[in-house]
Amino acid sequence: MALPLMAAQMLQSANGLVDALVAGRLGRDELAAGGIGAGMWFFSSLICIGLIAGLSPTLSKLIGERRRNAVGAGFRQGVWLGVFCGFASLFLGLALAFSVPYWKLADGLAPLVQQYLFAACWSMPAFAMVMVCRNVFEATGITRPVLVVQIVGVIVNVLGNLGLGLGWFGLPKLGLVGIGLSTTMVTFVMAFVLFWFLRRPRFSRYQLFAQFDYLDISTQKQMLSLSVPIFFALLFEAGLFSATAVQMGLLGSEESAAHNISISIAALTYMLPLGMSFAITARIGHVYGRGLASSVRLRVISGLVLVVLLAGTTAVILLAARHSLPALFTTDESVKSLAATLLIFAAIFQLSDGAQAVLFGMLRGLQDTRVPMLINAFSYWGVAFLLGYFAAHHWGMGATGLWMGLVIGLSVSSLLLSMRLRDRLRVFDNA
């Protein structure tokens, strides 16, 4: 169940890598601005990712309770939620784009960031529908369509970036505007294909499209009781990485470009445990709905063993390839050297970053989201941000100081989440 989701997450991150590779061919400033703009786009998209995330554990529990008829109604309410989230993300992205000139970025970066955002933000309504569909696939355990759609998305994104970004195939060379337009185009294609999959016969048992339902406030409240804490937990995490990207822009274009390269590579490896966490949420949700404590523990142990193996493997790969990987993005020697240094930190936090993603997924499957939200708030902003800020700007460590804060903050998060999971399992055993 997890492998298609893990592969799909890798391919989703690969879209960001494609954007960075094309931006790097445009120039150092374009590479730096593209990274900052992508961070702001992702920050805006968290409304969709976080507020819709309660749909998967809700549907998983219904399936575990053998209430298949209720799954379709939950999906239709998820669509309503997706509509509101999509337009809220769009307006937030546009607001961020208009605010960029006031961010005091390095010379020449602000107009480029705006160019990217004004083109990419229009993908948000379609992205919300993508998240609704993905939650259904995760909850039902039918995950291969997610992988197929991501493959289609990568192909369309590569063609769009080359055509609109670099001017291939006889199309106009639009630079970062073209890269942003490609993002919008890809997202609408993916949403259309995912809905097509959901209309296939294997999903007929859930009656997803059986009727039209009006907005139901009670169902929305139930889903939001789970998803609002998830949203804020993701907001704290993504906000930290967005704030780090902005601080890199304050340090200079060299630091920002190197950070964009390193964080893009680290994000690619992070997709493995993140994809696993989605599967674990659904698997734990199924047995949690049936009250099977021993089955929950089996899934917890299996998930932790797998994430340790994954983290060890990706850490070794990053260390071994830390000099060759940055060369794929740029020919600037100073940028490549700094990126290689930052990839050492990326290798170090593979275990803690992967562990916190999987632990959060386990707790989400147990319908526990509020305390993990508070843990993320403390770990990311009380530890990672403050430590990184002082290390970078007051202790003279620059870009490496910011990454040191990330390593320590993620480690604190994984430790506290493991303690919370232990307590929740004890309560479940005694229930």
C-alpha cells in the first residue's frame, strides 16, 4: 500500500526538482527567486493540504467500522471543503505575491519571485481537488492511481518547463513565468485524471458520485476537528522552511541558491517517509475503528523499522553524492561548494525528519492531532527557528547556522512525538 504513495511523493517532489533545474539554467538569480517563490506557493497550499487532511482518517475509520455507505457522503463533503480551501489558498498566494517588494530580499530577486507566484497561484483550486482525491485513495488503500497520475504530472511538467520556461518546441521563452504556468497546467491535468479514476467501477461500492449533497455543517465540523490541528502542525513546519528560505535571501543570492538546491534534494528524500506516513495513517485508522490494539502496535513497529532503514539509506546516498548532485543545478562553483556543505546537514536529519513524519501519521490514524500540533509549534519555532536565527545572524554561522537549527528542531520533534505515541498506545491498550 505504501510503495505507490512513496513513489508518488518522490515524483511530486521531482516536479520541484525539475523547476529548480530549469530555473538554474536561467541564472543564479532565477534559481534563488524560484526557490523563494516555490516556498511561498507551498506555504499557501498548506490550507489545502492541512484542512483536507482530516478526510483520510475520517474515511479510514468509517471503512474500518464497515460503514461504506457513509464514505461517499464524506467524500462529497470533502469536495465542498476543497472548493473553499482552493480559493483561500489562491487569495493567500496572490497576497504574498503583492507583498514581496516589502520583504527586503537581495537586489533583483523580488520581481522574479513575483513573476513566478502570479503565474503559479492559479493552480490552487485544482490542487485542492487533487488533495481531496488523494485522501480517498489513501483511505481506501487503492493507491496505484496516485502513482499513475504523478507520472503523468511529471511528464507534463517537464514539457511545460522546457517549452514555456526555456522556449523549446517553438514556444516563447517566458522564464519563471513559464515555470509558474507549467505548475498551474500540471495541477489541472492531475485533478482531472484523479476524478476520472474515482469514477471507475472499483470505487462504486462507496457511492462517491451517487448524488449531490449540500454543505453539511456538522460533517464539516467533525472533519475540521481533526484537520485544523493538522493544518497548524504543517503550517508550523512549512512556515519554518519558508522562513529559512527568506532568511537565505537576506544573506545573499549565493546562500539562497545553494539552499534551494540542498532543500530540493532533501525534500525529494523526505517524500519516502512522508508517503509511508499516509499509508500508515490509513492502516492504523482501519484497525483503530475495529478496536484492535495488537494490530495497531504491529503497524507501529513495522513503520518504525522501515523508516529507520529508509533514513539510513538516504543519508548514505546524500553523503556520497553531496558534490555531484549540486552540479546538476548550476555551474557556479561557490554555490556548488556551499550546497555540498548543506547536504551534510541534510544527511544528518534524515532519521529525525523521517521519524517525525511517520510518528505524526501514526498519531493521525489514532485520531490524535492536537498535542502533535503543539509539539510541532515548540520544536520548529521555539527550538529550530530561534536557534537557527541566532546562529546565522548573531553567531556568524550564516547558512550553516540556519541548517543547524533545522537539525536540532527536527530531532526534538521526533523525540516528543515518540513519547506522545507511547502514551496514546498505553491508553488504547487499557480502553
